[in-house]
Amino acid sequence: MGKPVVSLDEGRTEADALLAASDCIADRDTVAAVYDRMARDIAACYGSTPIDVLCVMSGGLFATAELLKRLSMPIRLDYLHATRYRGGTSGHDLVWKVLPGAALARRHVLLIDDILDEGYTLQAICATLQEQAVASLRVAVLADKRHDRRVAAATADFVGLEVPDRYVFGCGMDVHGYWRQLPEIRALKEDA
């Protein structure tokens, strides 16, 4: 026979337990104000120059949507999907799922992601994009995790807020596949 089916109640119990084992570190209003500021900074940088926005799936989807609602220059939107987490809480080797579909040579590219943590994924993505001879490449992230494990070449031009060195979720970031849709950023408690 096949694998036993996990009941919906078991999934709900796990999701609820993860939520209960976390603290809110940036509420809905704080996150909205951060997106407003980031959009102003991006608009000041690009002016009316057309840009190509690349959303890093899946976490960057939420930040991309929020920022695009606040920007008024001409934008071509595309996405890419490269991941190290695959639903867990620690990274593995980089897996490319989807490369950008549009030609980016001589284009001004803004890459949007949810979080800059150690930077291995961001470094690999940026190296791949630079190979396409882009006119410029800038990076926007909602969250920047504070720690000393960062790859030296991994930086962001537009940063929403700093988060502690804990596992964070909400606003596009997940914990075991759950809670990306939360409008606030939460962090697992130290003992979770």
C-alpha cells in the first residue's frame, strides 16, 4: 500500500506549536512602514528609469508584491527560484529550480528577496545575473539577520530592518513550510 496519510489535524498542531513557540519581533505596522521607506529609497535611486524586478521565490514573493505596489517607474517583472532550505530550518547545497526567463543584458535589475542570512544563495544568484552583462544589479531584502557568518560578497543595497540571529518567519519567510502569510515577522524562541 501507499504511505499513511498525515491528517490535517497533525499539520495544524505542528503549525500552531511553531506559532506558539515564537515572539513577534516586527508587527504589521512596523513592516508596512519599512516597505514605505524601502520604496522611497528605491524610487530615489532609480527615478523614472525602467527596471527589471526579479523576485526570489518563494520568500521574496511577499516583499516583491509590497514593494511593487509602492513603485511607479516602468517595471518588467520576472522571477527565479534558488533555494538552500527546502522547508527546513538549516541550509543545504544550493538548488536552482528556475532561472530568470527574460534577457537581462544591459538592463537595470533589482533583485528582491525576503531575508539576507548567510548570503550563499544571494551570492550565487548575483554571480549568475552578472554573467548576463546587466547594466546594474541592486538587491533589496526585507530582513537582514545580525550575525558574523555572512559571506563577504553578500550585501543588500536596500534593507528593510535587522532581525536577531534566530529563526524568523512571516512576511514571506516560512518555518517548516508554514506561516509565510503572516503580516508580521516572528522569531522562534531560543528553546524552541
